[in-house]
Amino acid sequence: MGLGCKLKLDLFITIFSIALLSSPVLSDLIISKVDRRIDLTSHIVRITSTLKVENDGNDPVSDLLVAFPDRQAKHLAFLSAYPHVGKGKTKGRGASLPVQSGQSEGMPESLTSYTVSLPRKLAKGESLTLEVLAVFAQILRPFPEQVSQGDFQLVVFQDSAYYLSPYAVKVQTLTVKLPDARIESYTKLENSKAQGSEIKYGPYENQSPFSYTPIVVHYEYNKPFAVAQKLVREIEISHWGNVQITEHYNLVHGGAVLKGEFSRLDYQMSPHTKGASAFSRLVAKLPPSAHSVYYRDEIGNISTSNLWSNSKNTELEIEPRYPLLGGWKTFFTFGYGLPLKDYLFATQGKRFVNISFGSPINELLVDELVVKVVLPEGSSDISVSAPFPVEQWQETKQSHLDISGRPVLVLQKTNAVPEHNQHFQVYYKFSCLSLLREPLMLISGFFFLFVACIAYSHADFSISKSSASYLAKLQWDEVLTTIQQLGNIINRCLTIHDKLESSLIELSRTGNVQACKTARKAADSLFKELSKELKPLLTTLQSSPQAAQIFPKAEELVAKERELQERLIAKHSIVVDCYEKKLSGREIENRIAPYQQKVTTLRQDVDDLLEYLDEI
């Protein structure tokens, strides 16, 4: 199904739903003038409507209805209304007006309505100018939904050229602001034209209530769709003078999904054409007093970030480890500290924290925003004042030196946009005596530690030399020393074995039989000396009760080593005798084969027994 068919179907459904109205909503209000401005320069769409409202009836009117089609209302993330105050150059916004959601009587089911409370009742013939700001999240549709690395990203936006209202509209205009002048297509109506990066519709006059004329704008949008699927902001309050803020991001590029493979080489050589819709950095605007800023992800700290600070704000440029293309995700955390004196205040026996709610990152849409305010231990009577509805509950966090834990106020908001980054207040009671809890714990801990050290230094923990445990320890130490000496002698014997083997290798190379006989004679002499040294050690182990389980292994070790000596000497003698008789190499191997096999087995047994004794 092509773009035209898909969009026509959506628009037909909307028009058909509105056409089912049996009668317009009755009201004494009329809108004499509407100037609408749709800002499509970001993936977060903002529609600003300046309304001049008049009361054409006899009864005073205190409310104004604002309506959106259900298809559009489900993307509505923020709605606010302001009266215009002053005239000429002094004209500006007044205080925000209360806005309540809820279906009004007489409003068709296909529309979602909101009620704006006017700053004053409008009597007959009076007028008032209001500005209504509607912010929409994820209302832009990438089309096509998948693009390759070298393609530009195109998106579609749908709305009405007429202001959808339950009131009659005398005069209205519409301006659509685009990122640039590259427009794929747009709906052309009477009194419509494109000028650079703007599309203008109107003026249109004398439109009846619920007038709706669909328009579609298909344009190039190569900016990132920065969407945080989940953001957890933890604001930890310490009455020792610091506010620590930690933010955990689960970020995704919500634009057209990358089709095919990604080439980093192409991206680095031509990032504006081989990855035009990708983004490699974000900018977070922090308070000017922010300090101790850090930025890391699941791997560790990321050094490819920059920080600029002046008297007005602190800007942190966040650069992920890799550029994000459509559908790609990344996880990262950054944090910073703030001075408590700028955010903590007192009123009517309570303290309250006044701090911003949303993310400091520019043009970031947050699907699920969780704000956790961690208060000092001992805080009570906790309440919150937020400029918009939020879900809230309380938790407890255990930290160092805590006894009962710190109370945590948790606030949750879905579809959070930059307009939600307003200040909110958390009120609580906290006794100054609670500040002494942790210092007293530390002082008490160090005091008892010093007392314990003093007691330890003056106490006599020595063991009597006549006690059974002391004598048993001496006997065991003697056993260990004996075992170590025995192991050293066996290792010396094994060294002599290696020298005998080396003499046979030298014999095969030089044929010097006399040198080989000399080496065997020297080995015999050393074996006899070492055998004498082993006898008293075995006697000591045999007589010690502590070595009852060890002596059989030691005795077996000595016996195995002795047998190994005999086999090696016999093998050595046979080899020398064969060389004197000038026998061939094959005959020599056949004669010593039985001996060699036994030597290998005995050597392995000796090594295993030595390892056993070393582990004692």
C-alpha cells in the first residue's frame, strides 16, 4: 500500500468520524481569530494556537473547550494555556491557566476534549486572547519506515488546515514550520503556498464548528529521534550541603530503522550523507553550579565528552561509544552534584526541596520517567507539589550508616517532553537532632574500637609452655620440619637421577664410556650419603604420635626412591656394557625397555608422594 493510500485511509476514518455528528455543541462563544503555528523542526511536535475568544451570548462564560481527534489525542504529551496580557511591545504571557481533561457533554465520541478555565468570566460582548500550546510525542511517522545508511530520512505529519473547535471560527490561518525547504509533498488547498521552510494555509473565514480539512506533509527530516525508553533520575538530598543527581538512560533512536549493514568507514568519511539521520552526541544543560560531573556506560567511564560552564548554565556534551542509527539503542549514566543551599528552603515548620523534574537533555522524549527523591534518614510527613499530574509512591533505601533507611519519594510520568522539565517541590519534616545521628555513630564506633585496642594490648593471650596444646603444637612443628627435610633429601636424589640420565645422553653423543662410568660411581657415593641422612628422619617420624598417619607415606616414598635408584643403576650399567660391546642402537633399546618402563612408573609415584607431603 503506497503513502497516498495509507494516509487517505487514515484521513477518511477521521473525517467520517467527525461527519457523524448529529448536531454541533451549543455555546455562546465564538472564536473571532485563530493563528496556528505547527513546529515540525523537532521530532517533538508543538502546535501553538493563538485564539481570540468572544462571548456572543447573554450569560457569562468561564470555560473554553479545546478538542483533538482521538487519533491525535493519544499522542498528546503536554497541554497548557496562557492569557495574553498587556498591549503592544509590553504584550506577553500571563500565568498558566488550569486545564482539565474529560469528555464534555455534547462532545462527539471521536474527539477528546479538555476544559480551560478562563482567568475571568466573559460577559456579553467581551473578548479575551489566549495562547494554547499542545505538544505531541511520537506523532511523526517515518516513511519509508526503513532506510539504508546512504538514504535520507522522510517523515509524515497529518493534521487539519482548519482549527478543529466546537465553536464557530471567523478568521483563521495556519503556518507549518519545517526543518528546511526540502519538502517531498504537501496537501495543496485554496490559499496555500510553500515559502522556503514554511507552508502557509489561509486565511479562511467563517468556518462552522468542527470544520475539518485534512492536510499531509511529507518532508525530509535528518535530525535524530532521541527517545529514552526509560529514564531513572535519583535526587539524593544530604543535609551536609550537597544534592547528588544520578540519571540512568535507556536511549533509542526512534526514527526510520536502518536497513542493511552499517559501514563505519563510510560514516566517518561522509557522515552527512552516509548516516544523515544518525546522531553521535547529545547536549545536557545543567545548572551553573553543577560540579563533580561524570559520564559512564555499562563498560566504564567514557572520556569522549565535553563540559562547558559559564555564569548561566553548564553544558555537558554526551557522546556515546558509537553513532546511533534508526532502531539502535544505548545505555549510559551521568551524574553531578549541586550545592544544597540553592535548592533547600524552609516554610511553616517544614523543609522543601525545589528542583527540576525532567531530563536536562535537549529535545529528548522520555517514554517512562521515574524521579526518585532520596531524603535524609529521619524525614517524615512527606508530600509533593507538582505542576502536572504524576503517579507517586514511597520506598526505602538503605545506605551507609543507616539504621531504619532513607525515605524515597518516587514520581512517575509517561510521555515526558522538555516542557515537563519544570520545578516541583517535595515537603518534609526533619529534626536538626537527626543530623547528629551519623556523627554519634562514628564517634561511638571509634571509641569502642580504641577501648578494644587498649584491652587487647594489656591482655595476656600467651599459651603456657606446660599446657598440652602448647606441647602438641611443638610436636607438630617438629613433624613438619622433619617432613620438609625428608622432602629436600628426596629432591636431591632426584637431581642425581637426572644427572645419570644426562650422562647416558652424553654417551650416545660422544661414545665416551669412561666418563659415563665416572658419573655412575659418583652417583653411587652420593646415594649412600643421602641414605644415611634419611634414616634418622624416618626414625623421628615413626616415634612421633603426631605423624601416625604421615609415616606410612614417608616410608613408602623412601622405598620407592630406593627402588628407582636400583632400576636407574641397572639401566645405566646395561647401556654402558652395550656400548663397550659396540651393539646397535636398536639392540640397546630392546635390552633397557623393561627397565625404562619401570623407571617412568616409579618416578611418577615418587612425584605424587612428594606432592602429598608438600600439601601437609
